[in-house]
Amino acid sequence: MSEHWERMRRILSASGPPGEGIEFSAPARPDDYWYPSLRVEEELTPYGTCLIRGLQIPRSHVHGNTPLEWFLASGGEGRAILGQDPRLGEIEPSSLLFLDLETTGLGGAGTYAFLVGVAFFSSNCFHIRQYLMRDYSEERALLYSLQHLLERGGGLVSYNGKMFDLPLLSDRFLLNRMPNPLAGLPHLDLLPSARRLWKGCSASCSLVNLEQDLLGLRRRGDVPSELIPGLYFRYLQHRKTSLLEPVFSHNVHDLLSLIALKARACRAVEKPEAWSLASGGELYGLGRIFEAQGRREHSLFCYQMSLRQGLPPHLRYEARRRLSLLLKRSGDRTRAAQIWESTVGEGGLGFDPFFYEELAKHKEHQEKDFQGAIAIVEQALEHLSRRAATSYRDLVWVQRFRHRLGRLRHKARGERWR
């Protein structure tokens, strides 16, 4: 049984006083230095009361290796590119709301958002408001209070919010017969951009992994996400708010990491040539983003720099492939051929039929070197024959190379091909 599930078992099976069985390697609230700003209040609504916790984080705060001020310095171009929505580029940074939910499960009609965290910038500092549903009867009051804040925002930033947070909240507004303030609001879900940008920098694009690998931040005493529903049910049983302190802290860290990662991503997209923290993997991801946007010069620059910085073998293949195809489409076939030839001649990378095919096509059609093209195709077929297990894809490659080899031999003899 994994450590996390073992901890879940201890929490849910504890029969002693409230909180017994909950163990953390460090204090459950590792961010005490900003907690003097904590304000807890009950807000009265037409549907009853809900609890709201407010925190203020100074704009000078550095989260890991990333100053939160970078968020304010970024322009709208980065947001529009990352979110693939031009409306995001027209929003002032102070109008953006960062959203993160803590829920009673992973989805479905019976799943509630018992804690909604929202961060925004105002009055020269970052504000975090956490809306807590102390009982199921307080859901309408929570949604009513949250609705007023969301209506004042110009856009949303989330992490996997498109698939989880926004549909869940929208369903809760609908089930409570309340207007949905999320409808039509410009939304930047950072997860798809993170996968494009940082897939080569981290083993996983989970928020916690990116914190460690990109922000240089390791949480101490943090409660794993899968334990949070159990803590809330334990709280409902014993009505001890102290049981939720690890959840409040977890939510704050999620929001701060979301701000930092958004700031880092926008800074990289807007000024890739001046991005000093970029690794080879991040530069490769930037190249992919620019290529999808049709910004050829930017993508060429990023792919070239990523190869100079160094990439793992599978990403080196991809970066060389993408770079060579960009050069080929722009008419620079000579430089593209140099990439194909160097890759074919480099044994350390392994074998990729793409480079052999492109080099053979170049020798056949551009250089009219039929014998050279024949040699490349024969090398490719030899590599494919040595594969331990032949996949369908390999069989397709074999058929293509054999067809090309037959045509090249006819051309080399000066004969017409069919």
C-alpha cells in the first residue's frame, strides 16, 4: 500500500479525539510568516452565512525562484498565446482571478466544492480569499458570495479548470438555480500550456511536480490531494476547524504556484531570447508553441537553442525533426539536409526512419545522387531488419523504403520507373 493511501487509512479509521491519526513531517501550516494578515469572517447572504478567510501576500514575495511581480510585468500577448484566446490579451493583470477548488470527490452530481480559493492583485498586494462551506446547507451562501467576486473579474486562470473546476462550479450554480458568473468569462487553463511548454522538463505536469522541477520549491508538511476529501468528512464529523488547516495551506500554495507558473510562462513566451532561466526542454516547448502560432522565426530560434542547451534523446529527435521541417518549408534545404545527415551519422541517438527517408529524398531530388540515396535506404532497411519485434509501423516503413529502393535502382541505371 502506498504511503499516501496508508495515511488515508489512518485518518479515516482513527477513533480517538479529532485529528488523531493525522501525521505530518512538518507543521501543517508552513507559511506562518504571512499569516499575521489572516482575517476570518462570516459573510451574511440572503441564503445564510458562509465563512471567508482572507490573506494578503506582499507583491515582493518570491515563490521558489519566481518573483510574483513577474505576473504584473507580463503583457497580454503571453496570455493570448497560451490561452489561444485574443480576449485574454485585452485584460488588465489586476482583473484576472486565479481559481482553485478543494472538493469532496472527483466529479459527479454528488461532488461539492467545499473550499473555493480565489487570488487576485489589488492595492499593491496579492489577495487570497477562501470560501468555506462548513456544512452542505451553506452551499448557496458560498455560491452567492463567490458570485459577486467572479462578476467583478475580467478573466480566469486555473490549472485543469476547463475539465474540472469550471464544469463543477457551473453545475453547482445550475443545481442551486443561480446565475452562472463563469459563462462567457475568458479563461486561461494553464495545464495544456504546461504540457506543451514543460513536458520535457518534468516527469509529470502535475502542479506539485512543476513546483519542484521549475520553481525549485518543495512543500513541507503538505497534505496530498487525495487525502483532502477525507479530512473534510472528518471535519464534518467533529466540527473542529483545526482539522482543515492543512487544506487551507494546501489551497494557498496551489494558488501561489499557479500565479508563479503563469508569470513564468508568459515571460518566456513574450521574450524567449531574453529568458535566462530556460532549460533545453523549456526552449523546445516554446518552439512548439510558436510553431503552432505560425511564428516561424521564433520557433526556429527556440529549437536551435534547445539543441545547444542539451535535450534527452527522445526530445533531441523531436527538436531536430521539427527544426529540419521548418527549414525545409522555408526553402533552406541545405541546412535541413545537414540535420538529417548528422542524425543519420550519429549512432548514439539510435534509429529513426524519418531522417533516413528525408535524407534519401534530398539526395534523389536535390543532389541527383542516386547511389548516395540507395546507400541511405539500404542502411534504413538494415536497421529495420535488426529490430527485435516488428510493429505495424515498422512494416509500413519497410514497404516505403523497398518501394523507394526499386525506383532509385531504376534511376541509377538510367531506366524509366514504370
